[in-house]
Amino acid sequence: MTEPCDLTAVAARRLIGAKKLSPVELMASCLERIATTNGVSNAVVVMDAALGKKQAKIAEKQVMRGDALGLLHGLPAGIKDLNPVAGMRSTWGSLIFKDHVPEADDELVGRVRAAGANIFAKTNVPEFGAGANTRNRVFGATTNPFDHKLTPAGSSGGAAAALALGQMPIATGSDYGGSLRTPAAFCGVVGFRPSPGIVPSPDRVAGLIPWGVNGPMGRTVEDTYLLLQAMLDVDPADPFSSSDALDFPDTLEPADLSSVRVAFSPDLGVCAIDKDIAKVFRSRVKALAAYFGQPDEASPDFSGVHEVFEVHRGLSFVTAHQDKVAKHRKLLDRNVTDNVERGLKLTVDEIGRGFVAQHTLYKRVLSFFDDVDVVICPAASVSPFPHEQLFVDEINGVKMATYMTWLAIAYAPTMALCCSAVVPCGLDHKGMPFGLQIFGPKGSDLQVLQVALALEQAMVGTDMARPVPKLG
């Protein structure tokens, strides 16, 4: 693939700034790629091509006049359909909002737009982001760019698939139990889950629930970091927001891996992992171990994390969606109603114990990082599965306790408030994208990204480099 839409976001932005690539040319290339691939992928579900072309012409004039240009000037950006965009159909993947057109951008979209991005499209999600398979009754299913019979995962599956196909250079995502990390792994792109508050979320229903965060996605670590810089802000309306968001440098430098204290773990001690995925992970660890000074197989103590997750997941869904279930049950998909119903069954005693257990878990994990900088593990527990299948109900012959249990490799770090990056690492045993998850304690965002960049660079030119889907 050699079209302008296949350029990295960083390369495209540099060329735009140097007047060597027109934003009009880049937008046209992205629209052409969408036209040739989206009929099968269904990654982009709402698009205003005329608006995208108009905004590209304005961006081109600004370049030619010598105006000051924003960080993302002229770059086409996909917005996950959980974030309202002014004048653009924004549905949350739900029949309740199937015709909803907001009058204003949400706070995150406003920051991305202010940085110069050309916002022209929405990417598909499961309803309200509830689920790790991107399908809903408004737009249908998104397919995996590497095999259209399989899922791109979710809930940022539309964003991940669109990036892998070259439909746009950057896309927003969000993450609770792996919602941008699992799609990044399944589609061979990069996703970053920031620490709570680094990307402020003042539009959350309940500000004191920190688990769901907005984050950037791209085809490379540098592209993802570029979008992250536009997302960073300090906003007192988010109680977790802090001045840490101002400490990120303009340019991301790779870590010196030889000085990084790293722990490798195939399952974090508590997660169900397909035995073949574990084998792939160990083979990649063996190939990469030489880059690190003293790699060790170890993991924080995540015992009790499944129970902690169930309590907080249920409480979060009751907080956000109980009124919808009461008023619009027939319009809602299974995942939303199931989570709310499980949450409503929680007792005050269970909720109280869940908060105590989470804080204990957090402190245990934090103490582990006294002697370790980052943990590296698989980004997903299984290879991509058929998109008709809502979730993974069995791994290695063992039934999963809930529809979310197969995502424990992602939700365990979430419950400890960790920040996590996913980088592509070649193909798995089935010829599908395989991803590595790198995570560290809350506030170690920059170090995690530096390690991710160094690993990405180490894999260039090897069979572990980012895979690219075959078009057509």
C-alpha cells in the first residue's frame, strides 16, 4: 500500500507542514480507501465526505498562507461513536439514539478539532461500548481487516479496523476492560490506555468512577503519541485530572531497553489464556529478551481481581444505564441489560467489600513496581473469533464465568489503575495479528510509551513487525 492514506500520521503531518502534501490530497485518498474497503469492513458507520473535503480545502489554504498550524493540522480523524460530534449523527450504537444529531462536540472531540484534525467520520462500536465484539442493531457488525469472517474485537473495533485498512491515520478510542487494547491487538495497530485523568473526561456520568478512559489509537506508537498530545489537558471538571498532563514532551524518545526493569507474564497469574497464544507469547519473549538487561517472568499479585471487576463493572453500568433499561429495555442489546441486571443484584455489603478489595489490589500492584518498571504480557487471551460470536465462552476447554472473563488480561491492569500500551507483534499461530501489552503503574504513561516505541523499533524488519492486511 503506497497511497497518501497509508502514510503514518507523523509523516503526513510533516509533509503537510512542508507544503509537500495537500490536506485535500490526503482527504481524497482516505475517502477512496473507505469507498473500496468499507463495504465489507463496516468500520466507518457515519461519514460526511462533503464536509471532509470542505475542511481539507480550508486546511490547505491555511498552509499556503503560512498560518500557524495545529498539531494535527489536516489529518483526517475518526471519532469513536461514543463521543458526540456537532452536526454528525452520534448514536452510541443504540437504537435509542439512532437518529440523534448533537449540536455540540463533546469535550474530547473539541480538543482534537482544535488541534487541526479533519473530523469527518464516526467509527463503529457495540452498544454503549458494552462488549468486546463490535456489532449493534443500528449499523451491524464490523469485520476484521485480516479475515472478514472474524471480529476486530471491541468496543473500539471500528477505529482499529479503520486504521489497519488505511481509512484514516488517527482515531479516538476509549477503554474500560480492554476496549481499545483488544481491538488494537486483533487488528495489528497501536492503542494506548492512559492513566485516569491524563485525558480528562468531564462528560462522564459519574466523575468519581475512574475506570473508563478516552485514549488514542494509530498505526504506530509515534502516531498514537501525536494524537495523545492533542487529547492532553487539565480540566477541574474531571476530579482525576491533574497537571501531570502538562509534563509530556513534544517528541517521544524510545527507552533504552537495556536499562528497563521488565517482567514478562503470559497470564498475569490469574487470567485464562489460550495455550497456543501463550506459546506465541513465549516465542516472542525469547526473541525480544536480549534487548532487556535482566528480564524476569513475574507478575503483580492480581488475586481477587475477577470479583473486584464484577462489582465495579456492575456498579458502573447501573450508574450509567439503569434508567435506559427501565424505560427502553426492548431497544437495548443483551450486554447492556445483562451488566445492569447483575449490578442491581449487588448488595451494599458486596459493594463495600468490592471497594476495599480494589484498594488492597491497587496497593499490592503498586508495590510490585518498586522493583519493576513495566510488565509485558499478551494483549488478548485468544486469536480473533467469528464476528457472529458475541464473546468467548470457553478457553482451553474451561467455561468462562461471565461474558467478560476472557478479557481479564486487559481488565486486571485496569482494576489497578495502570496505564497500558498495545503494540503489534507479528502474526499468531492462525496467521492473525498478535499484540503485546506493556503496562506500568498509574502515572508512568511516558515510560510505558517509551518502552512501546523501543519495542516497535526493535521489531522493524523482522517477522514481529506490524502486519498489514491485504486489500480486496
